[in-house]
Amino acid sequence: MSTVLEALDTSPQGASLAENAYLLLRDRLIMLDIKPGDPINDGQIAGELGIGRTPVREAIKRLESDHLVVSYPRRGTFATGVDITQLADISEIRELLEPLAARRAARMAPQRLREEFRDIARSISLLGDGDAGQHELMRYDIRVHRLIYKAAANAHLEDVLIRYDNLATRIWCHMLEKMPSVTGHIAEHVELLNAIADGDEDTAASLALHHVTSFEETVRKVL
């Protein structure tokens, strides 16, 4: 495991050591920086983060409930495998909830988030083929989705969607080498982000649904 752990999310101000450890480990598991089947050694992680084992163990407990790690008696804790057979079930849930989140975000987002949506849309639209690596592009994808969930202003919806988007992202990262490019998938966000920023609920919901269904179709083409 790299000695430099970097979370995709900025830790909330005043977050506990356990929360920080959770966010850092979660995103490395999602991006497969920690490979499926890799052992999760709480002592090693605590040393790398410069914290005690207790907050790391609390973080690992949360990661178990997220289905990102699994513990076996007398064997230890390991990163879960990537199960492609879960794709249909994950997509079914996301097809229902992603449009809801996009619709709510278009309605509820404060002005500062609408400006952030436009800024990210501009950044993505300026990306040309080869300008960013596959993993960097996936970081854009995660950032966009999490910002939409935040803007939806429903903590329960946000929690559920983050969990399922995390599982979908692991599948996507697992298949990256088989895919020619994810640039087109990321580019789909431009119109979606602008629709949310404009407050166009129907368009935002429709584009969010298309984004989820195209994700599943793209993965199935390379299986």
C-alpha cells in the first residue's frame, strides 16, 4: 500500500481520526489502489497515517458494512473481490435513485454549488483525448456524482447513492484495461451539470438516467 493516502473527498472540518481514516481507505479501495484480495493490516495503516489502531479499526468496521472489506476469523481482513455479476442489481437501484438525486439537485442546490457545477463542466469540456489518464478521469466521475448527491440535500439519499456509486466505480476500474477510453463517459457529465446548474429538473433527471444505463451497457460490451 502506498505510504501516501489521499482521499477524493475533503474531510469535514473537525472530523474524527476514524472518519479521516475511513475516507482515505474507502477511496483507495474504490479506485483499486488497494487491490481486491489485498490484506488490510490495521497496524500498518495506523503507522502510515500516524494514528493509533483504534480509529483504523473503527474505519475498517464501516468499510465492512460498505462491502469493501471482509474479515475472516483467524485469517484477517481483506479487500473484497469485484463481482461483475452484481452489475445488474447495482444498476437497477442507481437507475431509480440517480435521476431523483439529479432532479433534487436542480431544485435544491444553492448558488455556490451551481457555480461549482458550471466550473466542473467547463473543466471536463476542455479535456481532450489523452489529456488525462483513465484513473484521473474516474476521479472526475466520482467528484461529479458526490457533488450531485450533496446538492440533492437529502442525507439518506446521499448515503445510499455514495455506497452504490462506490461499488459501480470498483467495477468500472476493474474493467478499465479492457475499455478503449472513458472520455466519452466523463463527457456526458457536461450537459448534466449544466442542466442542474440551470435548474432544469426534467432534463437533469433524464440525463442522469442515461448516464447510468450507458455505464452498464459499456461494461457489458467488454465482458
